[in-house]
Amino acid sequence: MNLDLDQEFKKISKAVKLNFIKYNSLEDQLIDLKKSQNEIFSLQAILKNINGSLKNRNLSQITKIPIDLDLLLETLKDLIIELGCYIEGVKFNNQGELVFITKSNKSNSLQNLFENWQKMSIQCDTLMSANKRLEKVAEILIQEKILNEISTSSEKGILSLNTIKKEVGKISQEINQGFSLISTYLIKEKIQKIQIHQEKLKNIQKKLNELIEIFMKISNNPLDIKNVKTLISKFGKNCTGLIIDTNGKESFSFNIDGFHKSFDQLNEEYESLESTIETTLKQAISKINSGKSWLKIKQRLEKIFLISFLVAIGYFACNNSSTKFLIKQSMEKLLPQQQNDQIYSETVPQQPEGLTKPQELNDQLSLTNAQKLAMEAALMSQNAPHPLEQWQQIETKWLEAIKLLETIRENSILYSQVKEKLETYKSNHIAINQRIITEKTAIANLENAQKLAWEASIIVQKPPHPLEVWFKAQSKLEQAITLLKTIPKGSFVESQAQNKLETYQANYNVITQQVKNAQN
């Protein structure tokens, strides 16, 4: 009988499972589990005989250089009799050491083979115990007809990962958009929209936390029948079965959005989404507070601008006391009495003497508007980092302010202060443009990193895989990690990049271990 022990063990391991979707064939699956027990028992017996035979041999002596040929021939004669069914042949490797070729065409020293078979024997014991526990679960499922619920259960309570990710991404994008400062009405409307998004996120977060809590309880004892009932009730057809890995660990399997996911994978994705929602909620609170501040600033700016306009019109239009009195009355209606003098003297540009022509009036209004835009841009720049859209709004305000100043004539009496402000505004505009380039690059690197990580996760689904597949996934994750590390501190997506970096690094370590295992 020729038998590849590695392949036999893998075949048996894959058979130790329960498929919840095929609930009508549960009795047949129970028969298969009993059959697997017999196969495990047979493999255990073979490994026991092999390990017992090799245990008392000095295995290193027949591979030690220089090799004692007499001892080698004598030992090989015995080994061929004992291991002939499980060994394909022997050869000398490049170092001149004697190695044995298994049925799966793997070369190894006899000492390493012995250690591998000892480990396999222990795994068989663990697999046998897990198989028996799974058998008891199957018997209870048959007796209580629990799986019959799957055929009629709805998927109403199931959270689609794709749907949640899209919804959270859309909400996050809307929250992080800058405020439109055209009117106080638009600012109020934006605050109300963010508050509505907050409630949506809280509802999704609540459902995710419920699932995470369930997963936490189940992880300690997956085969507890109460846990099985809980998942069937919660996930319906999306909970596809129970599987046992080669180390005897029990785990549920799922089909979410058309993708097969393990218990750990799904739990990790739920936790990641919950963390993203928590971050987005914090951003929403910050944005609402920012919006309320902008609302106060905007209301004040609108009053200041109106006062500036009234003052300019009053001085240019006439010079009699009755008009000035009307202007003063308007100002008192706009601002509290105690603030009038301060704002009039410090905020409103003072009227230079001799400006009497309409063109000079236009120059004064252009300067006032440019200063207003510059003030708004400066205030919007405070408390960085900001989303790209807000930096673009700031850049637009500086550009509009510059254009207004450039309309003022060089022979205007205002030109000396205009020239100074023009240099400052242009310098600020260049700095904001550079910030926009930085933010765009950071966003592009984050998106490319996410794309590479997603591609890596797709190609490693449904293992086992050949070595080249693991290498490909490893390379993609390595590129993703490199891109995330280029995202500068202080950029708006820095915190998001750091969270992704931790996850990708952990996944990279797992895949690196898979590469090492495949190489061995």
C-alpha cells in the first residue's frame, strides 16, 4: 500500500466539518464524520508504528558527513522494509547529505521527517477529539431540527459589509466636506445634515457592537449548542457551517456578500468597521462644533461687511450730519452698542481724505471685499488638518481676494496698502496650493494602498495556495505598506492611514508566515 501521509492527513482534515446549508443531508454528514473517525484512527495507527520504529534509532548518524556506508546500507535496508510505503526514494542533496523523498515529492532528512510525523500524530489526536465534538453537535441539530430554521429564516438582520462600507464612506465624505460660507442658512443646513448622519452611524454602530459581542462570547466555545443556535438565528443562510482546522480549532464559516469568510475574518472586518464609524462620529462632532463657530463668525462678518458698506456710502455720498445719523442708527441695529466703537475703529477701513470719485468708491469696496475674503480664508485655515475640499475653498478665497486687489488702480490713494496686502495674499495662496498638492498625493497613496490590500485579500481566499500566490499577496501588501508610510504627518488622512498601516502590517506578517510554511 503506497500512501502519502501528508495528503492523507489534509484530506481527512477537510472532511471534518458540518455544512448548514445542506440541512437535508445532515444524517449523511453524520455518517461521513464517523467515517472520518475511522480514517483518523487508521492514520494514527500507521504513525504510531512509524514513530515507534524510528524512536530508538540514531537518525543523525546516517546523514552525518562523512557517511558510514556500511551503517547506511544496513539502516536503509531496514528503513525500506518499514517505510517503503510512505517514502518514494532517497538522494544526496547539494551539501552531500542524505535526504528522503516523500510521496508528495518533498525532500527532507529522516530526523525532520520523524519530527513531522510526531507532530502529525499529535494533530490526529486533536482532530479526533474535535471530530467527536462535532458529531455530538450534529446529533443535537438532527434531534432538535435546528437547521430547518435556516430554510425559512430571513436575512433581514444581516449586515452587508459592502453596503455598510459604502454607506459609511459616503457619510464620511459628506461630513468632511467644507462648509459653504455663502450664507448662514447653508451653514445651518450643513449642521443639520451632519446630525442626521450621526444618528445613522450610531444605529449601524449599535448593530455592529451587538454582533461583535456575540462573536466574543462564541469564540471561547464555538461548539456550544447555544452558540450554534444564536448564529443560525442571527445569520440564517449566511452562516454556512462549522469547520475544524488541522490544529483542532473549531470555527464557523460564512457567506457574506458572495464571499466565503471565516469566523475570525468576519469578526475582524466588523471590528474594523466599528472603529471606522467611531472615528467618523468623532469627526462629525468636531465638524458640528466647527460649523457652530463658523455660524457665529459668518453672522459677525455679514454685519461687519454691511457696516463697512454703509460707512463707505455715507462718506462718499454726502457730508451732512443727517446722513451720518441714519448710518449710526443702522449700525446700532446691527451690533450691540458697546461693540460699535471697537468695530468701527479697528475693523472698518478708515476713509482716506480726497476720495470723491465713483472709481475711488469702487476701489474702496474692492479692498473691503478682499479683506473680508482674506479674513474668511485665514479663519478657515485654523485648527488643521482639514479635508481637501476645505483647502480648495480656502485657495479659492485667496485667489478671489487677489483678483479684487488687482482691480485697484496704481494711482489710487489706497494703492500703498493694496500693494502690501497683495504680496501677503499671493504668498498665502502659494502656501495653500502646496498644501492642496500634499493632500491630493496623500489621498491618492491611501486609495492605491487600499486597492493593493484588497487585491491581496482576494487572491488568498480559499487556501491552500501555491507558493507563487502567497508571494504575490505578500508583494501587494508590501507595496501598500510602503505607500501608507509616505503619507505625511499633519495631512487629513494621516490617522486613517495609521489605522490601515497596523492592519496591513498584521496581515503582511500572517502571509509571510504562510510563505515560510509553503517553502518548508
